[in-house]
Amino acid sequence: MKIFEPFSLSGLALKNKIVMAPMTRSRAIGNIPNPLMKQYYSQRSGAGLILSEATAVSANGTGYPRIPGAYTEEQIAGWKNVAEGVHAKGGRFFVQLFHTGRVSAALNLPQGGETIAPSVVPLTEMEMYTDQKGMQPHDIPREMTLGDIRQVQDEYVEASKGLIEAGIDGIEIHSANGYLLDQFLDPKTNLRTDPYGGDYKGRARFTLETTQKVADTIGPENVGIRFSPYGVFNGMSGNFEDLVELYTYLAQKLSKMGIAYIHIADQRAAMAAPEFATQIWKTMGENFNGTMMGGGDVDTAEKAEELLNDGYDLVYIGRPFIANPNLVEKLRNKEALTPLDPDKLYSPGSEGYIDWAS
């Protein structure tokens, strides 16, 4: 089957076309990658490529409890240790970088952190978990100034530079699932009237500038990006008037940058999003001269193969990897998959994390 064949990702040799999706697991005590996380990722090195859980580029971007960052020397050293574990088992490892924007509660922010967003549009459709007080309302964000925009872009650049210097194979920029870059793309959460708002070209400016600055610093071949068109997670619109024009424009501009891949997050299964109104992944693929990655509800090799036949080059798989560290082998041998324990998805310890049979 094609899914088990090797693949060259902008010159990076992958042993198969299966990607372990980025999944928040909340084991980074003090927001620092630790030996427990090294063991977790190393156990899953059978994937052609592992994408880390979403990793904050600054204290301001750390809206969830116990998520890792990449903005201190200690955090970078932690990721270096994780990557060494994956590499020792022949795997490849990208760190996904994000900023939570309005998806944040003050109790989860490190000292000095502040909730900022494109506009003063709080997330009211859901609450945020905190270790101290359980579920809490999301913060009301402060609208970002032009200086804030430049600062966040610099934070992406510095985090990317530090990670690549530490031996990580590449960076995925998270512009999906309702986080800061996605908040700029969506007219529901971007009410700006300056050059970073308005029509789709203005709303795309922050994501494109950020990606260009990262690519200029670490090389476009080391950069991927994730989008979630038609996604509704974290209170996003799901659909809007110029969505197709926006994502077509993004694909065209990113193609000129020469980045490694575009990753399409499909929220229909895991996040109860509605059906795609168009075949947006094909529209983007037709306008992007690079690798296209997709997935969603994949738990057999046959389902993965269908996505390859539908035009994707790589297939991400998420939750099946949690309880099946040897997932690739199980898919190849058509073995039954072990179900995960949903009560331990975000707990702080090793249970439901590294204690699965491998």
C-alpha cells in the first residue's frame, strides 16, 4: 500500500506517509517539555513524521494548563531531549508552534502573561479548564496593537530559530482551530480596520507575514502550516462569504514562499464540525506547489489510502496513536486497536500516556 511507502518531505526522508497528528496532552508541568514527554513521543516513532502538541511561542500564548512552550532556554532544551529520543528510533519530529490568543484564562498564563487577540471579541461559547478553579470563563482579550503584532511575529521567529538549532527537524505554524492566527483569518473575530483586517487579503496578512519571517530565518523547507477551513472549534464561524477566496490566496502566497507543506485539519469527526461546503483541500492543493497533508477519522490503512487517492500526499492520524504507540505496525498487520481512556487525556501523570503496551 502507498501509505507505508517512504516519502521525501522537501528533502527530509520519511519512512512512511503516516503523520502523528498534534494532540494536546497537558503533561508539560511548568510549561517545560520533560522526560515523560520524551518517552511518549519516542514510543510513537513508527510514524513517518511526528507533529508535537501545540507549543506556545510566549507567555501570552499559553492559555491552557500544562502545555509546553518554546520561549525559554529550559523549554528549548526540553524539546531537544524529546527530539533526540525520536531520532534515536529513526523518527522525524516537527514542533507545532501556536499562540492561543483569546482562547485563554488568566489562571493558566505564566507570570506576566496577558490575553491578546485581533479584536475585543471574547470566546463565550465555551469555558476554559484551570487546575486551580476548574472551568472558568475565557478572558476578555485586549486588542493587539501594531507593536504587539510585530512582537508576536518575532516570538515565532525566535522560537523557530531556537528549536532548529536544538536539532528539531522542522516547525509547523498553527493557523487553525480558533487560535490566534486563525482569529485573524475569520471575520467573526477580526474586526480590525487597519491593514490586518477588512477583506481576505488584509485578514491573511498576519499569517503570511509570520510564515515568511519564519521561513526566512530557518529555511522554507523546514516550515509547514496548519489550517482548518470550515472549522467551528473555539467559537469560529465555520463559513463566511470570502472563505474560498481567502484560502485560495493563502495557498498561492505560501506556494511562492516554497514552504514544505500545508496541513488541512478536518474537524468533522473529532470536533463535530459541519460538512465542508466545498472541496477546499483540492482548491488549495491546485494552488500550492508542495506537499498536502490531510486526515480525520482515520483508523485503518484503507481509510488512509483513500485520502492518498483523493489527492493528499501525507495522512495524519490522531487519537488512535494515543493508546497504540505501535499504530503503524498494527495498521500494517490489520490488528485491532486499543481504545484510549478519555478520562486521562489531559491528566498530569503517566497513566493513559506512556503505559500502553508497545
